[in-house]
Amino acid sequence: MTKARATVPATITMVETDSAVEMETPAGEGVLRVYEVGYNIIPTVKEDELEKIVSAIRGDIEKAGGSFIAEGAPTSLKLSYEMAARNPGGGGGAKKTFHDRAYFGWIKFEASVTAAQALETALKLKLEILRSIVFQTVREDTRAKMKAPTLREVRRTDTIKAASRYTEVVEERAPVSEEDLEKVLKNITAE
């Protein structure tokens, strides 16, 4: 359901929908949306050649009329399970090879729906790409930020038994002097 239309410099029209403001191109290309492509490159590719493969993906995005927002360089990682890849030299009956590692990278870009579909098709044809996914996302950075774990106080009603080898049992016979307390603390911290 479209609420309002506003014209922005000569070639792009802004369309406000219930969920967001999207841009429409006049040539009938459709609505410009933000997409992200995640890809796994087979581990047999040399690290020197990774940039060439990523440049080819960027080239496919540019050919389709997309514009870049952000990118994550491919890094080697262990996969959760083995994935099958086609052998580049074989024909239709070529055997598949299985990989338990891959180079994972991502690119966030803005393009039309048809451009995103064209990119998805192009990635499926590349033999160096083990697996890829293209999905619609938001422009903002949504990666999870690592934060330090917080300690919380736990109150217990029962007593904790002193069964550890690091604790000493001191019988109370008389009030403890500060010198005795210092000696016990030094023994604990020395261990």
C-alpha cells in the first residue's frame, strides 16, 4: 500500500510504503533495495586469486546497476559440515569434491530486484563459489557487537562446603590478629 510519492532530483522517485522509503527508477527497473550477498569460495583457490574472484562478483553487481555499501573480505573458516563442489575440469558427469573449509566473504549493495536475481544466477554458474546467498537487508550495520560478559550477583541461602584444596580451615579459639590474617592471605595468594 503506497502512502505518498515525492519527486527527488529528476531521475529517481521516492515511494513511502508501510515498512520503509524505497526508490523507484524511471526506466521501469523497479524499486532499489538494499541486498547482501554472502559467499563461500572453495579452499583450493590460492589466497592471491581471492581478490580476482571477489572483483568478478563486484563486476557482476556493477553490470546490473548496483552500488556498493559495505564489504567483508573473504576469510578462511571451518564449515559446520562438508559441502560438495563441482570439479572445474569435468563435463556434466564430473565427480564432485567435498570441502570442510571455505573462504567466507560478503558484500552489501543497493540494486533493483532484477539485478539481485541476475547476481544470484551468475554466482551459481561460477565454479569457484561453493555456496552463496543473496537476501534483502537494511542499510544500517547490523552485525552483533561483542561485549564483555557481565557478572551478576547470586545470593544463596545454603552454605557452601569448604572442600577445595585452596582453602584452609582455621579453628576459632581466640580473636584473630591482623598479623595472622596477613600470613593466611599470603599463603593463599602464593599458591
